[in-house]
Amino acid sequence: MSKRISNGFLVLFLGIQLGITLKPSKAQTQATPTTTTKSICPNQLGTIVDAVTNRPQFSRMRWGIVVQNLSSVQTLYSRDAQKYFTPASTNKLLTTAAVLQQLGANFHFRTSVYRSSYGVLHVVGRGDPSLTDIQLVALAKQLQQKGIREVKQLIVDDTYVRGEVVNPSWQWEDITSDYGAPINSLILNQNVFSLKLLPQTVGKPLQVIWNDSNEAQQWQVINESVTSAEDQPKDINITRDLKGSILRVQGHLTVHSQPELMSLPVVAPAEYFLRHFRNALAAEKIRVDQAYVSSGSSNNEQELAVVESPPLSELVTKANLNSNNLFAEAFLRAIAITKPIDKNQTSADAGLEVLKATLTQLGVDPASYAIVDGSGLSRKDLVSPEALVQTLQGMAKSPAAYVYRASLPVAGRSGTLKNRFLNTPAEGIVQAKTGTMGGVVSLAGYVNSPNHKPLVFSIMVNQIDQPIQVVRQAIDEIVVSLAELQRC
């Protein structure tokens, strides 16, 4: 979870302490009951779905559902399909559709090193969410091969992506978690850093081991943790101030337990990038006299080194398969380049305009959603089940149809659906995007029923007052019914 804190963000939130808490672990396997295949006629579907959604324990929840034939757009079931719901990560269906349509499956993010004058190098980042230390090493080696041995000024340009690094409507706990990483021009290692906590003998503090020694120098660690006896549940809490100077470790792990890997936000992503790139240059024996982050445009005359991301087709899969928020937010900002940006407009806002225009071209009703980010992390996102189904249908007709569909988790096989729908008729034939946050569970995607026409569906549940697992199991029952549809 990384976080570049801009001046405006600091003014707004300075002095607020943010925390990341490790709660007792829970099994990840979703207990979808094993079912025997049965034949369901389309005219029976409404009764079956209503029997699930009208259970007494769901009486206070909001359900939005639409099921249609993929090709004919014939509606098989609809319930509040045009109403707004909080989508959670099903919002990524909109973002990934727009970025594929705008940039194409073969698009690559490009990170360049330019020489603007003798001894002065500029690193220009363009928001590549996949960039890691491996690519920084590659850049350094290219410079070494070009005969660069000394750099008088190393300037990293973080101006390509404009605006705040986190959406102002994201919640506190999201900003301090790795799934709420900040977005900037120079994303590195998904803008997170990690440390390990190791139990010692009973009564002693946990040992803190840094994966990144340079990052360790940025923090003052106050270790108030303790190693507990084996009969105690683990409970780790790490808090930090937004200035990025104090890290407080609290709670306990049991003796002889496995180390816990904790991910934390980078406070200033561009500076984090700069530190790592200097290390990569030093490893190639390239001396740097001065280094800083640029806040203005540069005169880039000669490109000396460049690295490119994998193709967009692979990055979209990373975003949808395991619901990566940072990738989705980077996509939103990337499509902003396809239109002129007003000088007072952020990249995210420009990207939202492009997204809406793109979805309209796909046949999505522009009044069927109102979103403020690309990932679905914001509680201000509003999406109707109809909007998701129209997006899925529009993409099924687009040149990017195969890439888009292949990026989705497969029931019982991959991603966030790997442990759902096991040993049911839906296993292997449902491709769908999940969405989960407090009070929200959603699922939308495609069904390739062997005995019925291909289907597209969206199921959204809001204002949940039951355990997420209970609601998710009910959704799965409905989807299994879709997999059992017959031509009757």
C-alpha cells in the first residue's frame, strides 16, 4: 500500500494516524455446497431466484439482478436492474472495458530516461503499474552500456499523471492498506513496501525485519509488540503517521508461529522511486551527484534508455483476475491521454470523461452509472446491474472480446473465483468479476451453459446485515441455477 502524500492531501489529513490491522486469519475457501445437476427451464428461473432473495435473513438487504441472453438481449430475470448500487470491484468491468477499447490489447506503458543536457538525466514515468526493481536495473544497465559513468543531475519527472495520488472519497482503512495504494507517474513495486514480524521467546518483542534497508531508514520504529504463548490468537496492529516518520508495531504473535509479512504504504512514491533508481545506478557504478523529483516539465532531447510494460492484455488480466485496484486506477489515468486535458483537470477526471464516452459507444446507458474512480474502492461509486450487463454485452461484440473475457476469473479455477463453485455445474463455465467490501457483495459476468444459450448476468447486493459468506453463498446458488438452464 503505497501512498504519495501531496501537499493538499497533507493539509487535509495531517496529524491523523492511520493503521493497518492484522486480524485473526480465516479460511479462504468459499463453501459453495455440492449440487447435483438438474434441468431448469427459463420460465422457472424467476421462482428459483425469488426463493433465494426473499429468505427472511435477507429482508433488509437490497438486491439488484438482471439475467439476459448474451446475443438476443432477451431478459430472463430482472429485479431493480436500473437502480443504483455500490458496485465494489465490479466497477473494474467498466474501467478495463474502456482501457481496452481506447488503448488496445497491445498497448505498453513506457518509462524513459532522457538526456536534456550534458550530465543531466530525466526519468519520465507514465504511470506503469507493473514497474519493479527489475526494470530499474534494466534501465541502469542500458545507461552503463551507453557509456554513462557519472550523472551531475538525476531528475525524476512525476508530472505525467496529474492530481492527488488517492481519491479523496476513499476511506481511512483503505488508504493504509495495500489494496488502496496511491497512483502517480512513477509507480514502483505497486507503491508498497514490506516488512516481516518474527516471534521470539515468550514475553519478548517481535523481531522486525525489513525487506528494503533503504526504506527502514525512513522510519522510526516504536515496537510495542510481544511474543505470546501458543494458546493466544494472533493480533498485530501497525500504525503510522502521514508524515512518514513513526511506525508503531503493536499486538502479538504466538511463539513458534510463522513470520507475518506486512505491507505498508510508501509515503512519497516519487522519492521512493528515486531512492531505488539511485541504488540501481550505483550497482552499475554510475555516480550521481545530485538527485531530486521534478515538479515541472523538462526539455527531453535524447532518449538513452527505456523499459516497457507487458502488453495491456496481461495487465488487464492482473486487474480483473485478482481484483488489483492499483492497476485499475492506473488504467483510468492512462486513457486520459486520448483527449486534451484542461490545465486545471486531473488525469483521473479526464479519464472518467473518456470512460463515459467509450462506454456510451459500447451501448451502455450513460445514466445507468455514476462513478468517481476506476477501481470501485470509493463508496461514492454508483452502478446499476443494467450498466454492468450492457458493458459485458458491448465488449462481447468488440475486437477486444476475447482478451476482456479471458481476464475474468473462472469459477472453481482461477483468481477470486478459484475457491467458489467447486463441484457444481457452474465450475469452469462461469467467467465473472467479483466485488466485495463492507456491506457489499456483487458478481457479474458470463455463463456458457452447455444446454442453453450463452448468458450475461449481474447480481448486486447492498446494505448487507449478514456475514459476507452467507450472502455470497446465496449469490452462488443463483449462478448455479443459471448454469443449469435448459432449452425448454
